[in-house]
Amino acid sequence: MPPPTIESHPLPRRLALLMPLALVACARPGVAQRGLPDFADLAESVLPAVVSIQVTSRDPSPSPSEARGSPGDRRRSRPLVQGAGSGFIIEPSGIIVTNGHVVGNATRVIVTTQDGTEYPARVMGADDLTDLALLKITPRGALAAVSLGVSANMRVGQWVMAAGNPFGLGGSVTSGIISGRGRDIGAGPFDDFIQTDAPINPGNSGGALFNLAGEVIGINTAIYSPSGASAGIGFAVPSDLARPVIESLLRDGRVDRGWLGVSVSDAEEQGRRTRGAVIMGVERGSPAARAGLRQGDLVTALNGEAVATSRALVRGVAVLPPGETVRLTLQRGGRSQDIAVQIGRRPNEG
């Protein structure tokens, strides 16, 4: 379903004339401005580490006429598509964090630093499930860099500043507050977004969301917008979720995640949700199948830790290293039992 549209109505003339007076009254020193942060020093300190990203890629959707050619012909005939995004430097040697969708299918990536210097960039690795990617450039000297903060320490209502490349303008900042935490927007099993009202627009993807200490506490990823521009609802991947992904991409160029090979849903009992994850299906030859898990099993704990929802089970397994043996506690036929399962590697990763 398309997002709802927002109608715009002209202001009554009286109200329109009163607004400038109201704004002047609110702007008096010592009234509304008391206690509001000044972002100038923060912007000056972090912007040198914020980059603009220009991407050239081939359109992944072939036209009907391309079907007549060979696969090689189809790849060569697809038109080039230009795109833009944002990123930030986390190591002075030229390691840059951005969104996976910014550089997906890229044939050429150019990074522009705050001083206008352009660098060709190489994609070091990407993770589809968190929509994160790492780029590498080779600078002539050490670059300004920023560090990841602890997103768990952030509270709803605290001030934040977004920095990036909206509409290709480069080096832009906006401010706002954290509007919500733990948002699930249906992007994937690891949805745990920070919501902010700091204006985020097309081109901001992959840019940093800073706390007032200049630490990155989120990577700007998505917006909710009926118009395509900022509507005051933006979403950022929390730094606590991004940190292990970035470390894995730095180390291995991919993220290895644990996998059971089951489809699951939240448990319901007589129309009311109960704690646990119900196994709806088991893939043939999967770790779950080899361990004897069955459709209808209700998983209630993983290594002794309670499992409240299907999402909790998926996330709990995903953070485990492939090859590790875990203990699942489940209800089957009214009885509780423990089953040992050797975790597999999630397919189609990296």
C-alpha cells in the first residue's frame, strides 16, 4: 500500500499575518532559546570526517528487448544509473561506513571529502541484513575520522545532529531529537532503528547521526515520507548493532551468521500471545532438521535464556558463530525438553 498523502491547506490571512509576530516573540533572547544547543562547534569538528558518495551502476532490470540477446549482451546493454549517498570515515587510513543500498551493484564509486578532494573507492564488503557497507579509499595522508558511540545510552528526547549529502548538496547538517527507539519498519529480522525528527532527505543515506559529544550513534538509512522528502520521520541503524557488523566486514569482508533453517512465528494461545517461537517449517537438510526439530515445536529458551518472540529466536541464533552447538528448550506434546543443535552458516551471506 502506498504511504498516505498529506493535504496542504492555505492559512487564513489573519493567521498568516500573526505568524511573523509570534516568531519574533519566541526568538527573544532568554525565552525559547534558553537551553537549546548550539551545533556550530559540533558541526565544525565532525564534518571533515563526513563524505559524499557518487555511484555509477547498471540498471538491474533488463528491458524486454534485452531478452533476445545472450547474458553477456544483456549485461552490456543495460543503461548506467547515477546515484548519490553519504558516508563517514572511521579510520584515518580511509575506511568509510555507508549503507549497502548506496553502493549496491556499483561499477564505479567516487568519494568526495569535505575539502572537495575526490577518491576512487573500493567496496570492502556489505551486509544486506543490516544494510551496511564499508568502502576503502587511499588518501595521501591521514584523514579526519569519527568514532562509534554507545547507542544504548541514548534516550528519547535527546538532541542529535545528522550529517550527509542531501540531494547531492554535500556537507550538510540538520538537527533534531531522538523520537523513538527499537523501531521495526519491516526491513528485515534485525530491525531495531533509532527514529529521529532531524530532517533526513534523499542522499543522506549512509550518513552519520551524531550525539552532542560528536560520536556516531546511528547510520541514517531510511525515511517515512509521502512526498519523498523529509516528513520528520527518519530511521538510523543503531551504532551498537552496526559495530559488530563493521568489525566483521573489516576482518573478513563479510558477516557470518548462525542459522537453524526454520520458519517461525510468534506463539498464540486462544487468541492471546504467549511467550515463545513456534516452528512453522523445517528446511530439509538444515541444522534444525538434523537435530530433529519439528513443525509445531514451541521454542521457549536458547542456552537457558528465555525466548519471548520469533524475532528474539532469529536474532539470538544469528549472533552465534556457525559450528557452535546450542541448547534449545522447547515444548512438544505438552512436555518440555532440551535439544542440542549445531548452528549452521546462514546461506547467501557475503
